[in-house]
Amino acid sequence: MANKYLNFITDEHLFNCIENLHNSYLKAKANIDKKKFYSNKIDTIKLTFDSKFNDLDEESLLKAEMSRQIDKSINNSIGTFHEEILGGIKGFEKGSKSGYDIKAKNNKLFAEIKNKHNTMSSSSAEAAFQKLARFADDYKQADCYLVDILAKKSFIKKWSGLINGKEYSHSRVNRISGDQFYSLLSGKSNSFFELYQILPKAISDYLGNDEIKNSKINSALEEIKVSSKTSKRSMLDEITFENYSYYLGFDKLK
């Protein structure tokens, strides 16, 4: 039976990847209780500007701020999603604490995946090159890649140049954009675009008619609503009081 969504991975594998990422979202949302939300101090001056300049009511404002905090913990999970998708292509597998993110089962390809081109420091870039070069030296027929899923352009190129002041080069260590790497593994030039196109429907089908809710998703928001109602302060004033009541004059917030 033909696949419903993509022809380079099974529907079952696609749904497994979506489910794993969905669970990461649920976990991140569930972790945002009031204590966690306040842990780095909320910039209520900025929130005041956001509210007025972006025409946001208090609840929308707080949901946006909570989403910003959640987003920090989701970025790594998005990279894992791509690793899982690519590891489901026939002939390839995802690494598991093996020093690589993706490899060919015949050991002719090794890759490290980065979701965005600008997420590597010079030290992590140097470590990535050295690791890929070792795979290339150990497996004489292997091509090795650092993959930028979201790159500034579509490319495949030999990885060479100065990193941390040292000259690095290897004949079989390369850098590659996400679209080109998807194409390389799947044998289909537009496979990354095809994934993008089917994701909305696949996600909706995964969620089904009754979207999965998590009772703790907005626990911080619910806690702030309750304490705001008790204190008879606005939600923004409640957050400011709970974060800065020790500042001069802030104890007078009503």
C-alpha cells in the first residue's frame, strides 16, 4: 500500500516522529508553572510596552511570554525531529550516543545535524570537524557532513578554513544545507519541500478530531489568574508585585 504522506519514509515512522516532538512540546508546556515562569525574573517594563504597542490584552501577553520561554527548550527537539525523520530513510539510521547523528548502514556516510546555521560556537565547530574527520579517517569510503537544516542558501561544499585560529581541511568532510542533505539521503530533489508541504495535514491527522490537551499547559497562567483575583490586582501588576515587591515603592501596588 502506497504511503499517504511521503514516499521516502513510512507513514508510521512519520507519525512516530510527530508524536515524539509533540511529547516534547507537552513536557515543555507542563514545566511552565509560576515558580518556573518567575525563575529568571519577568521584565514587566517590557511587557507593559508589549501590551500597549502590540495591542495585547493581559492574557494574550502572558501566553506570548510563556511561549517565548517554552521555545528555548523546543529548539533542540526540532533538531531531533529531523534526525528521526532522516534516520527513517531506507539505508540510514539515527545515532544513539554514538558520536554521529545520522549514518549510512554501510558506513559510507556520517553526519552531524544542526538545526540552524548560527547555533555553533567556534569551539563546537572545531569539535564537530575533528569528530567528522575521525569518521572519515576510520572509514575510507565514507563521506562526512555537517548539516545546516536551516541555512542561508542551498549548498554542498568541502568544509575547510580557519576554526579557532587553526587551519582545517579534509577531502571527505563537507558542509551541506538541509534541503541538499534530504535530497542526498532520499534520492528526491524536493524531499525537504515535500516534508514541509505535508506537515500541516500530517500533524492534524495525528492529533485527530479532538486535539490533545494537557491540563498543565497553562498552569502558570492559571496560578497568576487566581492570585490576581485574590489580590484584586491586574495580572501584570500581580506579576510585578510578585517579582519586585522588594523594590522601592513596589510594595504599594494595589
